Amino acid sequence: MTAGHETVRINQLPKDLEANPILSRWVTVNADDTIGVRVGKVEFGQGILTALAQIAADELGVGLDQVRMLPPNTRYGPDQGLTSGSMSIVHSGPSLRAACAQVRVRFVAEAARRWDVGVQEVTVRQGRISGGERTTSYGALAAAVDLDVPADPEAPLTQGDRPVFAGTSSPRVDLPDKIAGRPRYIHDLRLPGQLYGRVLRPPSPGAILRQVDTSRLDGMDVEVVRDGSFTGVIGADEAETMRAVAALRDATTWEEHDGLPDEDDLRTFLRSGPHETIKVLADEQPPSEGSSPEVRTLRAAYSRPFLAHASMAPSCGVARWNDDGTLSVWSHSQGIHNLRAAIAFALDLDAQNIEVEHAESAGCYGHNAADDAAFDAVLLARRVPGRPVHVQWSRSDELTWSPFGSAMSADVEAIVDDSGVVRSWRYDVWSQGHTSRPGYRGVPGLLAGAYLERPLNQPAAADPPLANGGGTIRNAVPIYDFPARRVTGHRLLETPIRSSAIRSLGAFMNVFAIESFMDELALAAGVDPLAYRLTHLGDARGRKVLETAAKAAGWGTPVPDDRGRGIGFARYKGKGAYCAVVAEVEAEQEVRVRRLTIAVDVGQVVNPDGVRNQIEGGAVQAASWTLKERVRFDRRRITSDTWESYPILRFSETPEISVELVEEPGTPPMGAGEAAQGPTAAAIANAIAAAIGVRARDLPLTSAAIVAAIEASAS
């Protein structure tokens, strides 16, 4: 307890600190006055290391330059599960703050003991621990303070007069290295004795390797590793291993079969079953059409294709089988503890003998091939004990073998009265599952495992629990005050295409469909789309966000003849951040998003610039999904394996973006990383419809799709 500070009792530890109570797993204090902080949430471009460093610095009473955010590690750091769902600050913030508070209390107590004064006479500010005229520091006391102790639920949580760093736009701690091009990513990792590995991927899902002619590699200083259909090479020279894999590709015989669906009829594929039926909501019986002359029914159907993560840097992993029988792994996985458990399961190892450390890479906001690349490295490194093997995927492998975000199809129906007010709402959505992360459905879930001599089962993707927002039905329940609602999800249980989590999971599609239909209902009622939403929305915070975005965008003011303005809105997972987007779109020879005006309420803001960064990044990615992205395939192979066949939004096509933060003092943080996805897609779609007077309902909204919609409307 420190002078000049209000104190409160914790009484109950935050959940993640209770699960990982040893303080030294969170905080280490060094003799040079630097303080190492480990959390279980990982950095992949979202800026959480900076926000969490701000929280730690405030609670410890030190400068931000004293805090060193250390990489998450299964041996030394806390287990906080997955970094997903925009929950990093929500989960890590309270636990880290409580842990730092207890560290601070223990150092204050040691200073008070040495000076023979009461703890209330000791203060900690700007890294100096003071008692009257006497001062010391964390580093000076480090040897005397034991942090290998469990957190105390009864310990006080110190709370300064005002935060020094939280609430300010402190510079990102990870950016200087990245901007300067200094080694920071896993691709830059260089360990003593390191070798390089590359894996020969099958030509198509489910293909079986029948023959490989290794004589093609004669004269190359590489070693071939084969286990069933899993084949790779190891060598001391990275370029030579790449050439070796290219040579092997022309020296193999595979057994393939046609098993992929018709990419132009995903609606039929998704609805063919078998399905898990997810009954999300079933309110009272809605009025039927014809029961009153005052009601009528409107219907529409929407869809999205499979989406790739398409990270700028392909996935990478490093592994070393150590001489003492342990295994060391470096990975940019978003769940290093889950990865450790999956490797142990797959290879029948004791998880305690595996150490996984996170190493940064280009972000993916979901489940890309990071875990798969790490397992590739583990399998190849097993051939060369004691030496680390560095495995990097190719661009083609990344675009064709990483898990995809599932294609989705939705039907929506509303019964409205004669003024256009919704009297009932029915929504059905079909999709594959949205998680096949390591450990899903009780299996390892690692790609190479399915191709081993003794293959590991890989069932169809599952969905996260409804309590965590679900997957197929994420944001399928509209935020609006409809008197009767029925919402049902249909998850496909058998599929040849691997799917898993991609940013916002099913929310991108569900918000796109719901908010597009809200515009269609407004048009049918002859009501302004913003006014129509406000008529059905009682949530005061939601109304404020909608009105803020509309005002900032100049809603209602004229736009040029070739342009349209549209709005989209949602609250992520129904309990997270509120986000409203107004898009201004030019639709003449091609569709160009000229401007996005966004308002968000994310609760307490730790780093305002970090929030804006997340919202802007999410909006740009959503614009790319909405206008361009689509995984392509024939009946046998994924064919979109280059940037030409899987185009993404270019820098020259990025719209002007402004973000308004709508703050609600005293409210807890709600996360920002995935809030903008669905509202951006809907705003763009609604702006296109406003510009050309025709509605395109199937993503992506390419020029060809819009021409098809125009032709369909004219027929």
C-alpha cells in the first residue's frame, strides 16, 4: 500500500491470475532496473504489447522505458489460452494489473522493512521507491524480494491518483525494430547449428504419395525425410533446400481424386448436409402473412466465398530435439500452450518435455498455418537431433494449404407492418465450422499429421462455444429490438475443404447480411436507412455510435452522381465493441471505396492510437474481402495460389479512413480487433446499392458480380 494512493482489496483474483498465480511467471525484476513482463497473449500486429506495457508501468509506478515485454513461453509464462476474439486486453489487463500491484506491494514492504517505517510512508513514482529523504529502486531490491510466490487474493490493488500511461497514445514498443528492418520476426531467427527445411505439399487435398524418385537430388547436399505422404528435405543452405523441393515436385507420383465442391454453387454445397443445427434464438410466434392486411413478408439471401488469410509473410516454424530428450519449438502460433499439447498428443510425448516460445510474424487474426509450420519443423528436426531446423512455407503453400475462413450462405426474412416496422425476424445461416485449431474436437489438428504413415484424424471444423460468441452464428442475432426473432445456424459436418478461424469468424458474413437487409427494409418502407435503424434500436450506447458516425460522415448531405453512401452497424459478439461505418463509394467503371468514416465504443481505452490502428486495419481488410477476395478451386485442387489469382486490396485502392472514439467513462474495455469487419462490408454494399440502384448480395462485390446483379434486376 503506498502513500497518496487509493487502495481496494482484490478479494478474488482475476481469472487468468488465479489460474497462473505465481508472480514470477508474470513479472521479473532485474538488477539494472528493467522489469520483464510476460503474458499469455501474443503480439501479431494488434499492438497489445504496448497497451499491456502501459498497464504494467502504471501499476508498478515505473517508466514505460523500464518495461520489457518478453515473448510468451510455455515454461516461463502464464497460460492464457488463445489470443483471439478481441479479448487480449479484457483478459490480460486485469490479471497483469493485479500481478503488478502485488509485485509493487512486496517491494514497498521490503523498502519499509529496511528503513523501519510503515508501508504507508513509502511511495513509488517514476521507478523510484522513496521514504522521506531515502530512495531506492526495484533493481536495488530485486535480490531480496521473492516473486516465486502465489498471488494473494487479499492483497491490496493499488490505484494511483490518475494513470500516467493508460489512456494515452504511447508509441508502439514493437515498431522501431520493424520499421528499421532489424531482426524481430521468426523468419529472422538464427540459432547455432541451424538447418533449413522445406516440405513437399501434396498437389490436392487428400492426395496419397505413391512414389518419389530421390535420384533427382543427386549432387545436392540435402537429406530427404519421408513418413507416409509427408515428405520434406533438410539442408544447411536455404536456397538449396528450396531447389530440392522443386526438383522433388517433378519426381513424385500421387493418387488424387475429385472431391471439391462446385465453387460457383457453394450455396448447394453448404446446404447439402449433414448438419449440426444450432438453435440460437426462438422468440414468440410471429404473425403470419395474410393474418392482417397490415403485414407483408420480405426475403433475401446473401453469401460469402471461402477466404484465405493471405498474410504478407508466409508461415514459419523452428524446432530442435535436444540432447536431454526435450523438444524446443519457436512458433508464431496464437495458442502456444495448445500447440504444445497437440505436438505431445501427435507424437505421444510428455507435454512437460516440450517448450514452445512465441516469435512474432505477420499477423493473421485467426488460425493460419503457424502451428502447421511448427509441426513440420518438429517432424524434420527429429531426423537431426541437437540441431534446430527452420521451416518456411512458400507463398503457394500459404494460399492453398492454410485453413480458410468458411464460405457461408444466409437466408433472412422479415414481416413488417404498413409503416415498415419489423414485427418478426427469421434468420438462417449455413457454414462450415470456424475452428480447427490444435486440440479441436480432441485431435491434434496439425496438417502434416493427416499425411503420416499412421495418419491422425482430422474431422471437420467445430465452432467455439456459444458463450464465447460461437462461430457460424457469431453476430447472427441482430442488435435491434424486434418483437419476434428466430435465429438458427447450420454447421456442415463433412467437408473436403479445411476451414478454421479468420478475423471475426461468422460475424463478417452475418453482419453483412443483417445490415444489408436492414437497408432493403428501409428502402421498401421509404425511410432513410439511418432513421430506420434508430427506430428499431433502443440501446443508448449503440444509438450514440450510429449518430456519431453519421454526423462525422455528413450523412444526408448530397454526394456526386456516380457515388453512394451507405451505413453498417453492429456490436461485436453482441457484448463487445460497438462499431458503425459509413462508406462513400464510387461506382462507375469500377467500384472504389473513397472514404470510410467509423465510430467505435470499445469501453475503456488504454491506447487511443492503438484502437484507431486496429479499427483502420480491420476496415481495410474487410474492404479487401468485400471487393476482391475469393478462394478459387476446381473439383480437385485449390487454384488461387498467387497474388494474381488471389488478389487483395492494393495500397493505391485504400480509402481515406477517419475513426471517432466514442468513450464511455468507467466502462470496462471490450477489445477492438474485430469490431469493424462486418459493419464495413455492409456499409460498402449499401453504398454500392445507393450509387447504382441495384443490390448485389453475393460477396465479393466485383464488377462482374455487380453487372450480374444489374442484368438479373432487368430480367
